[in-house]
Amino acid sequence: LLSGGVSMGDYDFVPKIIASSGAEIIFHKVAIKPGKPTLFGKKGNKYIFGMPGNRVSTFVIFDIFVKPFIYHWMGLNYQQISLKGILDKKIKRRNTDRTEYRPVKYINGKISPLNYHGSSHIDSLSQANALIRIDKGVSVLEAEKEYYVRQI
């Protein structure tokens, strides 16, 4: 498990190093926000996850991909806990080209969006107990409607 160095910046060496080690890069980039530069590779019976360096991105990618993979690899059945609730405040976003996961607070059937400024905003994640999914192409989740969240 690696965190950081997987994007396209001047100091993001992980993809080149993994490729030069003879590992097969199965995918590098996912249509998820936060977490786009995620990398997954394999060499023999060894697996490699390269996660983004921003804290919220790393957490989201671990929860969505890595945790279920580890459970499966150990022969265990992983069941993500989904909770149904009513969104108490509208969530809007401008860019809808990827599925997005945002930290929220879930209490007794009520989903409350947190003040969230992007993948480096660890404070919002520290207050969250769930993630709400906003599908690709969706710009608004309406208040007073029912949604599912992922318990974290």
C-alpha cells in the first residue's frame, strides 16, 4: 500500500517505479473524486495499491477498493454497511464528470453534509461517520429526499 506519488506531477515516481519492477499496472486512474490517480498493479501473487497522497482521497480509496480487496484476499465476506436517511441540506457541485464521495454526518436517519473543501480537508473527514455518493452526471442532491450513505 502506497500513499502519494501516483499522480502526474514532477515528483510522482510510483507508476514508473512499479512498471520498471516488472509489475503489471492493471489500472492507473479511476473516475472517482477524490482519488482519480489511484493505481493498482500485480506482480506474481503480490498486489500493489498506489493511493493519492491527499488524506481524504487516501481514506476514500482505501474504503472503496482496498478494504474489500483485503477481506476478499483473506477469504472473508466483506459487507459494506449502507444506511438510509433523509438529506437535511442540498448538496451541489459544479463538475459532474466523476462519481464523488463526500463526508457526511449520519444520525438517526438524518444525513447532514459537512463543510467540505476537497481532498485535503481532513477536518471534515474527522467529523464524518459516513460517505454519500454522488453519481457521475448528477449536480445536485436535493434536501428532504432519501439517500443511502456508506458507514465509515
